[in-house]
Amino acid sequence: MVCASGCDSRPATLPATLKILVAGGFGAGKTTFVGAVSEIDPLCTEELLSGLSEGADPVDGVETKKTTTVALDFGRITLDERHVLYLFGTPGQERFWFLWEELCAGALGAVVLADTRRLADCFPAVDFFERRGIGFVVAVNEFDGAHRYTAEEVRAAVGLGPRVPVVRCDARLTSSGTGALAALVHHLLTTRSAHPAKTSDPGEPP
Ligand SMILES: Nc1nc2c(ncn2[C@@H]2O[C@H](COP(=O)(O)OP(=O)(O)O)[C@@H](O)[C@H]2O)c(=O)[nH]1
Ligand SMILES: [Mg+2]
């Protein structure tokens, strides 16, 4: 916008884009999480679960789940006029693992959702980010009626390092999702100031 005195208040450059991944097992709440925190209607690729997918997408423990994300979820949060956060929910099914390499290029970090009904399902995501040195937090999505684990029980069950934050989360709530994202940013800032040599530009692949 141009003001009366002729000054131009538009940002000189396009906003910098920051990318965060939301990962976790099938049915852990990734689509729900992205939808709850995104300021735009999330682009998601949900399809009804069919009998044909039963072998590939086991629903033990998540029998009420009726849809599955065929590729990925996408959401956006505008932080300020210079920074926009893009959220990518990774596909949970193993047959879409090839997409993960593409998705994690340039990612700042990740939120790994742990489903309290199938805790071990978040391990592949944890392992993936650990191997690539991508910072992440584990957000424990506590489903109704499921066992309530302490953060230390989750840490031990998934084999997390002592510095990986474990936070509680209800993926349906915006405030809870935002809290998990804030924990991730805090973790990334802390890790980077402790290991400045490992810092990579958010626009560069890790
Ligand atoms: N009770 C409860 N249900 C949840 C929570 N997060 C997700 N759900 C429900 O669990 C189901 C699977 O979630 P979805 O986001 O599709 O999982 P995804 O496969 O990881 O994308 C949906 O019906 C959600 O409404 C949660 O924190 N608590
Ligand atoms: Mg999904």
C-alpha cells in the first residue's frame, strides 16, 4: 500500500517460508493437527478407507478411523509479514515413504505425533528424523480411553534421547497444536545455540 506521503509500506521482499513437518503413524492425528492449527482450510487428500486397503493400513486400535490421507496434508500459519510457516503432514502409510525424502528437504524441524493406543507406530518417524539430524519433538496425542503414559515412559518406549522434548497434545485443539509447535521452535533454538556449527539455513536441505 502507498501512503499519502508517497512511502510504500509493502514488504520489500516476499515473506520467508519456513517448513515444519507433522509426522507419526497411521491414525495418530496428523490430518487433525494440521487442520487445527492452519489458518487456511488445509489441503488434505483424505479418502474413505476401503476393504482393499485393509492389508496395507491396519486399523487395529483405531477401528473408528474411516478415512486415510492418500498423499499429504498441507496448512499455513502467517507468523508476521515477513515469515510464513508451512505445515506438511507426512503420509503415515509405509508405501508412501518415498515422499518423505522430498518433504523433509529444507524442513526446519518436525512434530512427531505419538498415538497412545499404538505408541510404537511413531518409531519409524523418530528414526527417520534422528538419522537425518532433523530436530523434532514428540507430541503425545492422548486418545480418549487410552492409557496415559508419563513423558519418561514414552521416552523409554520409543528410545528417545534425553534432549528430545516430549509434550502432551490434543490434535483437535488449536491451542494444543500451537503449544507443540512452540515447543519445537524452542527446542530448535536451544539446540542451535548449543551446537552453532550444525546450524543450517531453513531454505537449505538438511
Ligand atoms: N480423542 C481424540 N481423537 C483424536 C485426536 N486426534 C485425532 N483424533 C481423531 O482420530 C482420528 C484419526 O485422526 P487423523 O488426523 O485422520 O490421523 P492421521 O492418519 O494421522 O492423519 C480422527 O477421527 C480424529 O478426529 C485426539 O487428540 N483425541
Ligand atoms: Mg491423515
